[in-house]
Amino acid sequence: MKPRYCILDCYVDEPACFGVPPFLAPYARYIYGALVDGGAAPESIRYATIDTLRASGYRLHDRFDHVFMIGGAVVPGRYLGARIGTTDEMAAIARENPETPFALGGLAARFMDANAQRNLTVVAGDIELFAHGTARGEVRRGLRTTDEIARWARTGANVVRQHPHFPDIICEIETYRGCPRQAHCSFCSESVHGAVSFRDGGDILAEIERLIDAGASRFRLGRQADILLYGSPLRDFANGFPRPDPVPVIELFEMLRTMRDDGRIALLAVDNANPGTIANFPEESGRILSAIAASITPGDTLALGVESLDPAIIARNTLKVDAAALLEVVRLVNDICGHRVDGIPVLLPGINLIHGLIGETPETFRINFEGLCEIRDRGLLLRRTNIRTLLPFPGTPAAARRGAESTSVRNRYEHYRDRIRREIDHAMLQRVYPAGTVIRDARVEESRDGYSYARQIASYPITAKVPLALEPGAAADLVVVGHQERSLVALPLPVRINALPATALSHLPGIGKRRASEIVLRRPFTRPEEAADLIADVPPALRARIGV
């Protein structure tokens, strides 16, 4: 009997890789490809997620000769509709299945005790390389090569069909590993991968072609520290940042744009960019950003790892840009990529801030807040601001020098975090998604207490709170009617005043509870004009969406 293998996805949220549904990180695809390349029969490989094991008390229903677990979060976030696996859960999975050999990979392996379970092997290197050796009956440890990934990424594409959300998934695509900077951030996890290793553009395109053949249609080039530096020679530096070569990035995105225009790609997104690259090399960065903006799906986010704007923290943690430099970076991205298509800005900056860096003081958070206020007051747009607490990566300076957090620092952090949510995020949402903006093909993820929560299958999708009980999994076009701190209030299109309950009608700006009650009492209307006096105060862009 041929050996049976399981790839158990506990989800990853790394600084340069994301794999929480609907995202599928490269890990599972690489492991599947490595197993097949090592001689395993495709039909003997099963993909499963931690959600399925949670439902069974962490017990496997089938027998496997080896299970490859992947997981890890360096800066854990909150996820709608999913929950990332913890190291405690991964240990419990091995404990509940004592006769099954497990191997743990991803950044979670750096946080797990190597002797936690007798049936659990903690793989410090690449788990796909370990899987390849397992299939061949040998032990392989260390780092895989880009040539191996070229094979395994193509061969592993078919695993997407086993994802519980297939075909509504986004495949995270790797362009390179490692950090191209001369000095790394204090918490950098990319340094564990060694020297920078760029994937060949043809290999990336071939992987995407195979994924399309397997039924995937949504992709994000997110597995890299800085998309602007893909394929760069890394010979010319300014302030420790390498000069980008626009040609490899532009050529890659031009090919992807062709696939998008042919209808083979339904969603094309991009993730990480280093604000220090843009600040030091605005001309080259501008050329690349223009090509990216011409290729991606409108509504995307360029994630900028700012982390802190406090000059003292920047120096102690080897960060990237101060407030003045960030202002110019945001201005450049707005100027080149901020034009609207179907009412949505094509590509806007997303700011990442981290709490827990070396040397933080209560003053740090005031400096961060005032830097964001300057961006807001200059009329520039941010797609979102992520504020997370650092979980120091073992072996990094941030882990070695982390001290106990003082009460004053924690209080100031929470104070300014809440101010950013109220005074920055809310204002940006109103500007990016004014009332009347249409959010196409939003999927209902959950419903509770008379409200439904829906998002597009996209990169950093905005959550829309709908004051109706909709069926989870249903898709709808939504129109924005209001704004909360980090989410929108929306109604399904068309907005039918004859059918909506009073509670839903009251969310229309210019309506309120009293007029909503009047609408209910006077309906049905044969045409919107009959309710002209009741909807006169609704903003024109939204009033045009009202029907009967």
C-alpha cells in the first residue's frame, strides 16, 4: 500500500506571507508538489485545515503515514470568519493522534519546543524540503532552492481543489525570499531564509498558469519583503536601501496584465512594499508603481511596513522612514495610483504600525498619531492602518532585548490606538468610500443580531455591515450608506424602499428613524419620485441608487 500523507494548514500570518482564508499561502502548494516530485501518488495526499480538526476535537478521522503541519504568526491579527492556529493547538493535535508522525513547519516551528511531543518533528528549515525527503525515504533538512520551487510550485497547483473554499480562494504568490536591505529591522523574520533569492519570472508565470488550469483565478504577489525590488541587482545602495531595477517588475506585471485582460485572472493584487525604497528612489519606484497600477484589480492596498515614526525607535530598531519621508511616499503613491476606476481608488497605501518595539515610550505613540494626522490634513488617502502588537521572532534583536512593558506605555498605546481608529481611520473611510460607492460581489461571511457582515474576495477587503439578515455565503452588490471606525454600513443593490424594513431604511443618510417610519406607512410607491419629499436629503449619488 502506498504511503498516505496529509497537509494540515493551521494558517500563517507572517510579515511577508499571508495564508488565512480565503488566502492560500505557498506552503501547502509547495509541500504537495514536493511530495509528488518525491514519488508520492497525488491521490494519496490530502489537504485539510485546522478548522476541520477543531470540529473533531483535534482528532484525525483517517490514518496517515505522515502529517505536515504549517502555521505561524509574528504579528497576529484579527480575522473575520477564520482563526489562526496556535502552537498550543498544534501540540494538542499531535497529542490527540499519538500514533501519527507529524512535522511542523512555517514560522510556528520557531516558537515550538522541539521536544514538545515524541511524534512531532519541528522543522527549522523548509518543510517542503523535509516533505520531499520523506517521500523519497530520506532525511532532507535545510533550505530549498528556487529551482526546486520552480518544479514544486507547478506540480503542487492541483492541491487548491481540496481547499474548503475553492474556487473562492486567493493564491499568495512568492516572488523572492530574504530582505534586500543592508541592515534588517529588529524583528525581521526574513533573515532566517539567508541571502535574497529571486524566482525567475517565467517560473512565476508558469505557476500561475498551472493554478489557473486547476481552477484558481485570484492571485496576490504578496510573498516578498518589497515588490519594488523584485529582480534588482542589489549593488547600488542609498541609506542601506538597494536601488530598484524597474525592468523585471514591469515585465512581470505586463505579462500578468495580459492574463487579466484575457479573462484568465479575475483578481490580481500586490502586497508588501518598503517605504524606504520609495523614499530613497522615487523615480524608479514611480515607474514600477505605474506599471503595477495599470495591471492590478482596482481597490488594492500597497502595504507599507512603517512600524514607527518615532526617530529614536527608528534608529534603535533599524526601521525605514520618519514622518516627513512617509508623507512624501504617501503623496507619490496617491498621485500615481490613487485615480478611481468605477468609483474605487486603484491602489492606495496601507500603513503598518507595530507596538512592542525596542525602546518605546509614551511619546512614541503621539509621534505616530501626529504623523498620520499630517497625512489626513494634507488631503491624502490611506486605504487602512494596521496596528499590531509584536510577537518577537526568536533569535532577533527584538526578542533578545524585549523588556517588561510599563503601564504608562501600555496606556498611551491604547489611547492613541483608539484615537487613530476614531480620527484617522474613520475620516479615511469617508474619503475612500463616500456614500453611494458600490462594492461589487461582496460575500456574506456571517450574520448575527439582525446584521450581516460581508466582504469581497480581495486583498485587505473592507468589511460592510448590512442591517439585514442575509444568508451566509450569499453574494451581493452593496452601496455604501455609512461609515464606522474600520468598516462600512451598506445596503444591497438595488435599494428598494418598498421592501426594506424601517431599520434598514433608517441607515440611509438623510432619512433617520422618523422618515423611515413615514416611508413604511406611505408605501408602496410605484416610482421613487412619489417619495421625493422623504428622500430629498439623501446625497445625490446615493439617491440615484434608490428604486422601488
